[in-house]
Amino acid sequence: MEARNFLESMIWQQKSLLSIEGLSSEEILFILDKAKSLKESKGNEEPIFHSLRGKRIINLFMEPSTRTRVAFEIAAKSLGADTISISGEASSLTKGETLKDTAMNVQALGADAIVLRHSSPGSPLFLSRIVDVPIINAGDGAHEHPSQALLDIYTLREKLGDLRDRKITILGDILFSRVARSNLWGLLKLGAKVTLAGPSTLVPREFEKLGARVTHDPSVALKDADAVMLLRIQHERQQASHFPSLAEYANVFGLDSKVLSAMKRNAIILHPGPLNRGVEIESEVADSGRAVILQQVANGIAVRMAILHLCITSEKSSHS
């Protein structure tokens, strides 16, 4: 046990998980390997399943969430921690309290870690410089969503193996998607070849500077892809429409059985959710054997268990 803790402290040097961009490929793989061991563990007899006993984790979700919030709750409880989830509507932020004061009060109430979802890019980094406890970024505006990218990459490796030189297409609203950014960073660090596709208004050429191929032709993007990750339109982050109509978007960029039949026979379909059936994906595709969407959701528990365990048990995060 001591040897394992020593190894973790040598490889994992992060107090908080703020982004994928800030992680090395070794750190990404370490999280994924830790998640794999957790998923494959039988029962809860191993010490890691009690590693957060007596710890309090606060889920501070200032934006709506189902999968991420519930997965973090299950992950924390699976490691023995107590969890409390606070929504924006139920917090004193509605009374004018600042995010800083909310976080400092939560820490004063005995939080050992804060899982934060917020509409402002950079808010997790901001809090990490104010409070002493680990901050886990559960999505900050259109910036990043690191735990989602890690579970997506976990699922890709589970289905495809080594991702070096694998062709991964991310199709949809790239411009406003924090999931796209985190996945792009992570996939490139692991050697995958990433194509970003969608309407020109939502997939600007500037993304090529990050190392991705950009195309506005879905047939080009999907032809040789080993996996396709579909993204919904982020209406809540857009100030104006970036395409004529949802019907036209679905007609050009939506994934239906006809489009699926033209792809590689063993190509898989991912989606971080929530699905907009009939827009970016038809039900017959979403519910087909080629889609691994529910596997992504299930894998999110093990991945978030790994994240919480590593950040909270890190020597750097000890504050009690």
C-alpha cells in the first residue's frame, strides 16, 4: 500500500484538475490506468474504495447537469466520501454573494474538495488560487470539461486500443464546446489524428493551429474515421444563430443510418450528451450497436473515482 501511494505521489503532482491542456500524456494515461483498475476491481475490499472515508466533497454546480453531477456523487460515495450537491438556484449566489465568498464559506464548512461547474471560463483556476482544497473542473463555460474528455478517451482506448495514429472525428459545434477543446488536447497528446468538422461558422480554421485537421465537408470527415464524436449545438452559449435552421443542420451534418453505412464498418459513435435526437443524431444510430454512448456514461464513474482519489489523497492537497 505504501509503495502504491509513493508511486502515485511520484507520477501525480496535481492538487486540482483544472484542464486537460495542463496535463502531460503520462498524467492522462496514469488517470486512465487508475480508472481501469477501479472498474475491474471486484467488490470494495481494496483499500482504495475506502480512501476518502471521512472526506466531504461539495458539488457546486452553477449550470444544469445530470450525468456529470450524478457520476461525481456516485464516484465520491464509492470511495467512502460524503457528498453535498449545491445548484446555482439553491445557493447564496442568487442573493448577490460572489463565487469567491461562496467557495470560502464552503471550505470553512469543512469541504475537502470542490467540484465546480460554472458558466465563466477560468472560474476553477480562479478558485484554485483562493481556497486550499482541490478544485475539480466539471465544466467552465466554453473553455474545458476535463473529466468528460478523460471518460471519452477511456472509452476510445477501451474500444480501439492504443490511440496513436487513430483517426478521430469530432463533429458539431466546436466553437462553443468545452468538450471538444478538452478532447482535442487529450487526443493529440496521446498521438491520435483529430479532425474537427461542422459548419464553417462553428468550426473556424483557427483550430488548425492547435494541430487538428478542419473540414466543413462531413463526407470527408467521416470517410476514414475510426471513431466519431458528435456534439450538440450549444444554444445557451450562442448570441446568434450560426446556421439557417436545425432542419438544415440535421440534413447536412446529422448522422443517420445512410451516413453510418458509408463509414468504416467498425467505426464507433460517441456523444457526451445530452442527445438532440433528430438533429445531430438519429435514434436508429444512437440506439445501434455502433454507438457507445451509454458505455461512456458508465465509464464516467470509474474515471471520476480516479480523479477524486488522486487529487484528494495527494500530499499536495492535504490541509487538515
